Amino acid sequence: MYNKLQYISQGETAEKQLYNIHQALDAGCKWIQMRFKNQTFENRIILAETVKNICEEYQADFIVNDDVLLAQKTAADGVHLGLTDMSISGARAILGEKKIIGATANTFEDILLQTKNGCDYIGLGPFQFTETKEKLSPILGIEGYASILNKMKIENILTPVYAIGGITLENIESLIKTGIYGIAVSGIITKSLEKEKLVQQLNDKLYADVII
Ligand SMILES: Cc1ncc(COP(=O)(O)OP(=O)(O)O)c(N)n1
Ligand SMILES: Cc1ncsc1CCOP(=O)(O)O
Ligand SMILES: [Mg+2]
């Protein structure tokens, strides 16, 4: 099963992206989503090839944001697609069954659609306000997660759900109680001055109830 913590990269330049990704891996993150917006395909592919190699060294999974062809060209472990990106079924046709395809949802109806099309996990959010992304969908809060995850339970939809958007250490216990599987974060890790300690604390909370 997938790691419960996904780090979504940040940085306006390839150098900053690489620095942040390296730091996250050094701190113990085992799953990186490369999110490098407003860049040419060439710039993104140069970065993606380097990040793929680094992730291999750290035995971390590597997926790319938005771009199925970039994922295919770099033999990434997968891709994360939003509601306005390529369809999940279209991506599956290109990437095949073995690659990870994550899908964004903001409502239960989104989850119905994305799971029907065969996504491997759902990124459900935003949980709360965040400066990391522009044009946020409506904020869900704990009540939103509880309601949506309850509907998933009733419909027996077992696809793992990752909470996303402004998540901090303090939110994890209550989010887990709603039934989420993991979290996807950017800001708290990028900004932390004690990344290793933070990643340990996040994992301690995320894996608290897992019986080994
Ligand atoms: C794990 C995860 N969940 C949601 C998103 C958001 O994807 P999207 O809606 O396509 O927005 P952008 O990230 O492309 O701005 C995500 N990236 N990862
Ligand atoms: C990509 C994305 N999609 C919804 S919120 C978000 C940003 C998550 O970053 P942060 O953890 O810094 O709020
Ligand atoms: Mg997107």
C-alpha cells in the first residue's frame, strides 16, 4: 500500500525545487509529487529526470503533477491529476495499470467519478485555507471530510483518501478519525526548520493505529 505521507514540491526555480525535494527526502519523506507550475515542458523534463534519479537513490516514490506525458517520458511512478487535467481513463490508457494515478476531489460526486474511472488514490481538499494553491475549491473542514468519508463507507468505496490543503501536525488525529488514509502536504515541510523531527512526528501520528 502507498506511503501515508506525500510531499508536494515547491519552488519557483528548478534549483529551489531540487533543494526542497532533497531536504524532504533527507527528512524521511518516501513519496514526492513534483509540482512545478508555469514552466516549459523542457524545464519540467530536465527537473523531473533529476528528481526521478534522486528518488531512486532514496527509495522514494516519484510522481508528477498534471502532466501524463511527462510522467510517461521520465518513467515516473505515476501522476496526480486534477478535475480539469487529463481524464483518469485517458491517463490509464497511456501509463498502464502499474503506474500510480492520483485524482483530485472536492465533493463526494467527484469521488464517484474519479473512482469509477479507476484512480488509485484520491486527494480530497482543500481541508483549510492555504497560500500554496491559487483558486481553491470550497474549503471542507473536518465536517466536510466526515460527511464525504461516511458516504464512501456507505457505498463501500475503498480507494485511499489523502487529505490536502493547509494541513498541520495538530489536524492529523481528527482527520484520521474521519477515515482518511494519509495526507499530502507542501508548506509545513518546506517551511519547517526541523524537517526530520516534523516528518517523524507526522509519521508517528499517521501510523499510530497501524498494527505491524
Ligand atoms: C495529492 C494531491 N491532491 C490534490 C492535488 C490538487 O491537484 P489539482 O486540483 O490538479 O491542482 P494542482 O496541484 O494541479 O494545482 C494535488 N496536486 N495533489
Ligand atoms: C496542491 C493543492 N491542492 C489543494 S490544496 C494544495 C496545496 C497543499 O499545500 P499546503 O500543504 O502547503 O497547503
Ligand atoms: Mg492539476
